[in-house]
Amino acid sequence: MSLPTTTKAHVLRNKPTGNIVLDGPNATFKLEEKDVPELKDGQLLLELLYLSNDPAQRGWMDANQDPERLYVPPINSGDVMRAGGIYKVLASKNDSIPSGKIVRGYGGWAQYQVGDAQRNALHICEDIPGISVTQYLGALGGTGLTAYTGLINVGEATKDDVIVVSGAAGATGSMVVQIAKHIIGCKKIIGLAGSDEKCRWVESLGADLCINYKKDWKTELKKATTKPLANVYFDNVGGETLDFMLTRLGMHGRVVACGAISDYNSEEKYAIKNWFDVVTMRLNIKGFIVIDFTKDFGRIVGELVKAVKEWKIKAGEDNETVVDTKFEDIPKTWTKLFEGGNRGKLVTKLV
Ligand SMILES: NC(=O)c1ccc[n+]([C@@H]2O[C@H](COP(=O)([O-])OP(=O)(O)OC[C@H]3O[C@@H](n4cnc5c(N)ncnc54)[C@H](OP(=O)(O)O)[C@@H]3O)[C@@H](O)[C@H]2O)c1
């Protein structure tokens, strides 16, 4: 088989400050044809099969983001858009990952790319009977690890805690609900999500209650967090929801600051009004990035696989939204994240 020497790639054209523009002269991305370099020792030629869609990618390319305060190098104009993915190894000059294997790791929005096992954090996707390979991007990948480390290592959640989680029907949030219920056994779990249908699904995963934040959510949330107040707030969205939750946490309550998707596309960020509650209630707000716990990943994935095999955590079609996508439409599928277009992990399947 002759190997590809060129590839299509989505390149960042304009670093955005607000909404992503998909078409027209101000489009955020542009499609380019690029050369695929020859393999050097240790390298692999990868064909993109699936993409992980992550809200964090928006932060990596934001025009107003100070690169000094980012945890990865920024994506600059002219760079191929960076993303997690699953790839087929078409050729290998690396003894530990032979040609033909399916691997996961970090690459770009390019059909073909040259990878380096270490630089691209490539790992072979071991076959787990009954579990789709896409779960390595979701429940058994960065998503599951974020939910687990956020709730357990950062939030120090216990069975005596009342937990509130926003973005509860999303990738991370839906894992937080399941870990809280089926691994920790938390006293009460309250989710927030963007539709009644999503809320019923979150409850089916183990939440005692899920509130539609597009309705009269503050009244509902106040009712649900009165006697007892909440102990842990797992924050995926930031903004007004975080602000209100500061008033619903009890003494020494903990905020797990995981993300702030409600603000990622805003030109003007939401300003917190209830900050004095942090003082009066001695709240503890802890930010984290999942890679802070890299040394624990092997053990945690082992625990998550065990939980899936024991039917405590769902890792099937039900907890992911896999979107068949032509290469040209990769940006369009990614923006579904910001429109509530996914339930569970949003995965792009290249067709
Ligand atoms: N700290 C870390 O290491 C780390 C790692 C991974 C992810 N994160 C963060 O965790 C959060 C969740 O990420 P994810 O990968 O699991 O993605 P995700 O939750 O699947 O993100 C998409 C969902 O976010 C919700 N959403 C979109 N716009 C919103 C808005 N304006 N207000 C409220 N909700 C909105 C939508 O659900 P609805 O229909 O319910 O609105 C959408 O389906 C993000 O903030 C992300 O940056 C942090």
C-alpha cells in the first residue's frame, strides 16, 4: 500500500475573542493541504479515526488568553487545530507501537499526521470486550479521569456529602454523577442540565434530582439545597450558576473549579456578585487540571474499567454522542459542544 504524502488539515485562521465563525471571510478555521513528512526513527504515521471534542480547545486558542497562564502551548494562527483523537497506525518506526495498531493520544485536525509516542502521548487502545474504542476518549479517557480526580482528589467528596454538578448531562458531568452515586455513594446528588430530556437521563444515571437550568432553576435549586445545604459544587460552567451556588453551599463547602463553558465564547466575562459568601461560609474553591494527577492515571483507569464491568458506570452508546462527520465538517461538529448538542461525550467519527 502506498502511504499518503499529503493531508487535509484544519488550520486556525483567526484567534477568536467570541463565538466561533464557521463560514465566510471571517471564518475561525481554514482547510489546507499539507505535506506529510517522512518518518524518522521512533515516529509513527497516523490516520485519524475519531476526534475528542473538548471545550478546553476553545481556551487554547483564545485571543485574550495570556499564554504564560495556560497549561499547554497556545494554538496560534497558522497552527493545525489541536485535539485528542484515536488513530490507526499506518506505518511505524517505533518498536513499541507496531503498524496496524489503534492508538489514542493528542494530535491535530489532520487526516494523516506523523506522531511521536511521547510527544503525542500515544497509547495502544487495548481491546475490552463489549466496550467501544471511543470510550477511550470518554469514560475511560480524559473525561473519566477529570470527573474522578475532580470529585475525589480535589473535591474530597465522601458519602456524607450533598453534591451539585453543573453540565450534568455533558461528558464530565455525567461521569461525576455516576462516580458520586455508584463509587462514592454520596448522600444526595443534584444535577443541572439544559433540557428536561437531559435531566431525566441524568436522573437515570443516579442523580436524585436534575434541574433544567433554562427554566426557573434558582427556585428549584434553592429548594433542593435547603436543609441540608450543599457540601460540594462540581463546576463545569462558571458564570451565573457558580455565582448562585456560592449562596447554596454550607459552612466549609468546596467548589471544584473544573471549567467555565458558559463564558468561553463571551467577549465580556461574567462578574461574580456573591463573593462575600466565600468569606462568611469559609468556602474552599480549588481549581485543577486533570494532568495534575497524571501519576495516578493507570490506577484510576483500572478502577473505572472495573466499575464499568460491574455495571456501576455506563460506557456504552447511551453515554456518548458519536457524530458521523466528513473531514470538512470537523469544526461544525466541535461547535455542538457550545449549543448543547451532546449527551455524554461528544465524539467525531470521520466518515
Ligand atoms: N479542569 C480540567 O482538567 C478539565 C478537563 C476536561 C474538561 N474540563 C471542563 O469541564 C467542562 C465540561 O467539559 P466536557 O468535556 O465534559 O464537555 P461537555 O460537558 O460535554 O460540554 C458540552 C455541554 O456543555 C453545556 N453547555 C454549553 N454551553 C453552556 C452554557 N452557556 N451554559 C451552561 N452549559 C453549557 C451543554 O449542555 P447543556 O445542554 O446542559 O447546556 C453541552 O452539551 C468544561 O468547562 C471543560 O472546559 C476541565
